[in-house]
Amino acid sequence: MLGKDYELSLVFIGATESRKLNNKWRQKDKPTNVLSFPLSETAGEIFITPSKAKKEAPSFDRKYDNFTAFLFIHGLAHLKGLDHGDEMEAIEAKARKKFNI
């Protein structure tokens, strides 16, 4: 999705750290399931909060592992520069289909 030369860090964090990052960068004082940070045109980071993913998975009718993969794809789409909307959903759906997520 981002290209073979893209450098990506995937970090699993606790709810406390998630809350801190979400508050600092999005001014939302609560933990979130996934955060994406582009570092450059060819590098970025994705932070996933497993405790949030585990809690939210049933709401999305997904198992924890599947939902975590779903969040990873969502994070990739944000690193690609996409915002929530039809285009992002179409690209995510294509990636989920490719990887059976």
C-alpha cells in the first residue's frame, strides 16, 4: 500500500501511552485504538493499543486478531495521506480482501 521502499514502524502500546499521544497530537484526552504518524515521504509509524482493540473488536463483529489487522490497514491508509471517507474505505476494502481480513 505504501511501496516497497517505505520504512514503517509498528508499535503496540498501553492505554496510558495511547492517551498521552492522542492528547498531544489530536487534543483528545482518551486512549484510541490506532494512531498513525508520517515521519517523511517514505517513513512512518503506526501505534496500536491492544487493550482498546480487544475491547472494541466485538462492536465491529470481528475477533481480536482480525480487528488488529483491520486497524493496521486503517493506519496504513492514513499514512498514505487518506482521510476518512469513500476513497479511504474503498482502498481499505481492497486491502482487507487481499489479506482476507
